[in-house]
Amino acid sequence: MKIETSPLKFQLTPFKGNSFYKIQFVFSNDLKSTLGDKFSFQIESKVFSADFGQELKDEASKTIYLGLGEPEKLIFRKFAGMFMKFGERIMKWDGIGLEIHISKDITKLFSADRIAYQIANSITIGSYSVSLLQTKKKDKTTPGSIALVFEDKKLEKQAEEGLQKSLIVAKHVNGARHIAHLPANYFTPDDFVSRSKEIAKEQKLTIKIWDEPQLKKEGLGGILAVSQGSELNGKMVIIEYKPSKPKKKFAIVGKGLTFDTGGISLKPPGEMHEMKYDMCGAAATIHAIGAIAALKLPIHVIAAIGVAENMPDGKAIKPGDVYTAYNGTTVEVQNTDAEGRLVLGDVLSYVSKNYKPDFMVDLATLTGAVIIALGHEAAGVMTKSQLMREAIQIASDKSDDRVWELPLWDEYGEDLKSDIADLKNITGGGKGGGTVSAAMFLSKFVDESIEWAHIDIAGAAWRKKSSGTQISGPTGYGVRLLVDLAETLSK
């Protein structure tokens, strides 16, 4: 399973010839002074007022004037996100490129590397369609190149750093989107292993795979419990990137449920098809380590995923059953639809014991409750580590993968006590605080010496409408965040 590549080419120098459109940005307060002579009719008649996102196309000069509204109200993620539509457009054009002019007014607001990075990300992400199984043939086109032309030439070196980073990271964001959108009959636990091997091969990384016999031998009871109702065996996969003389060790753990019916605690049928996205945490995890390795970041990274399919077969685990997790904890499963935490518990405890990382995060589409709390605009972060709290916020600000912190108070874990086992997998106090009680469950499987944070990406992993730098459908959320988090922790 080859990792996707983009046909788009980027540069920081102007084009020669005329087979391209220019994009010129216009602030509303500069409209008359910059375009008043040439487009007085359009301005006076309010056809073009340079409101944010508004376009005026001048075919004579092949120029698209793009409104940005008032400069003091310009939000970066919305500015960068505008270019997703241009990514989609350029794939329909044949041999026509884009020359995007970045004025000094814009580089006074935002850094050149951030501008280059996120504009290139948005174009590349917008250009990649995840409608992979449609049979209707599309017209073959050869997209033109994209030039980012900075008015302040002194910023070109800085812009080049952002652009080169994007060429690596956007590829892996699209890779995560690609596998996330595949239906469960096209992307199974075995396919997850194949994809992981391909990433490891491309970057010359070490990889280990635990199939059912190894899971039983090691006592990874959570993964086995979840997968026992499926004809497909569960897996644990660990990819390792170790540069020379790294100072710190960073573990990333991802939930990889290739499909989640809820098991015996069956989900309602409406929107159940979206449960193919229950592996987005693992998708982000393996693609993030691919990007981190390609960027040669100076930090030792372990990417570990638990992969399974949750089905309601006659062999499936039942409400009230008890299993033993990798760390010896006995768990009463009161709801088989709270299965992701069983898989993650095993992987977290395995990585804690055998790799002893300095820092660890897990990404999981874990609870619907986080969507109620935050919608699709941000992931929920829960941690008791001040270091991880600050590092994740820095990474979020840099990557534009937004996060919002929820409390991780011990009180939320009090109702996880079972009357027959060490823990039960849900609280008995109704639906309130479900995202945090799930995090408290996971905390029981993490060594207290590790700086750890849980990130619930259930809302951010896929969405029905684009927002800022997050595209509609599977977003690839987490790849950019993890890359910048690795970079932050390495310092």
C-alpha cells in the first residue's frame, strides 16, 4: 500500500510566461487606493468590496483579487484555509498555475514560514480527493505549479523552511485522510499492518507487529477482548524512530478501531457507517512518525497503535464480562461500546513498561461526549502534566490543529470502581463527564513517572463542513499537531 504523493510543485520565485493566474490580496481599507482607478465601477457598485474571501477576477491580466477584509480582524487559520478551494481548483485546470503574492502588509501580521507552511498545506490538502472508490472517470489534467512570491525578499529563507516542512507534512496528512476514508472492508487490521510497514520502509524505521498468538503470550487482554467478536484478529504495531544521540524519548499511542459496531452494546443504526473513522487516532500516529522521521527531528519517537474491529458475534465479549489487561488490572466491561479504552489501556501500559518514555500522548476518537462539549472545532486535552499542557498548546498554536483543555480531576474516576474487578470501563453516574472519566480510566495504565496527556479527537477527526485549515470529511487531524509537539519536546 503505497503512500500517496502529490503532483503539485511549489516554488518561491515568480513564473515566466503567462500560463498562470496571479492572486493579489486586497484589504478593504486599501481598496480604493489600490484598485479604485482600474475597477471604479465594481467598487462603487459594491460588486467587489474586498470582504474576507470575496474574489474579483480580471481575465485580461489573469489576476484574481482576493479580499481579506479589515487587517486587524484577519484570523490566520481562516486566511490559510482559503487556499483549500484553490487546491481543488488547480487539479481541474490543465497546465495552469498559481502565483500567490504575499505583501509586506501580510508578513507584518504573520511570519513568513507560517504563511508558506500553511498555504502550501491547504493547497495540497485541498487538491487531494478522498473519493477513492468512485468509478466515474474524470478528465485527465496536468496541474500547473504554485509560486509563493514574497514582496519582502529578506523573508525568502524563512519562507523556504516553512515550504519544505509542508512538502513532507501535507503528504502525511493526506495519507492519514486516505486510509481514514476507506470503508472497513477495504481497510482492515491487516491493512493497517501493511500501511505501517510501508511507512517504516520508506523512512527506514524499525517495526514490530503483535498478532493474536503474540497478544495472548504477552497478556494484552484488552485488545483480545475487543477483537474476539470479529473474524479479523486484533494487532499491536510499534514503529520506532531513533536519531543519533537523542536527548528525550516521546511515545505516541493511537486507537485503531477499523470499525466499531458497539459490539453487543450495539450502536444505533443512524450514522453507524461513520464508525469506519474510529481509527483516526492510529492513522495520525503512524503518519506523524513518518513525517517526524522525514524531517529528521532530534527526538526518539515510538509510535504504538492498537488495532481491532468491534463486532457483535456469538464469541464477542458481553456486558459484565471481566478481562485482565496487560498491566494485570482486571476490568469489568459494563458497556462493550466503550471499547477503545480497553485497546488503549493495553498499549499505554505496554509502552510505559517496555519503552519508559519521558513524554507520552495518546490520540483517540474516544467519546461522543467530546463532540457535545467542543463540536468539531477542537480536540479535548486532558493531562496533569504542566509540561505537556504547555507543550501541546505551543504545538497547537503552531500547527493550527486546535485543542481545548478539560479537567482531569480524580473525582471523575471514583465511579470507575467495580464490585467484582479492579475497574469497570464506564461510570455508573449517567452520561455526564464521559470524556473525562474515559481519560481517568486510561490514566490507570500509565506509569506516574511519565509526562502524559490524553487527546480525544472524536470531533476533530472528521467533519461535514470545512473550517479554517481543517477540510471536510476526514481531516487528518493530529499529524500536524504531533509533528510540532515532537519539535517542541525536542527542545
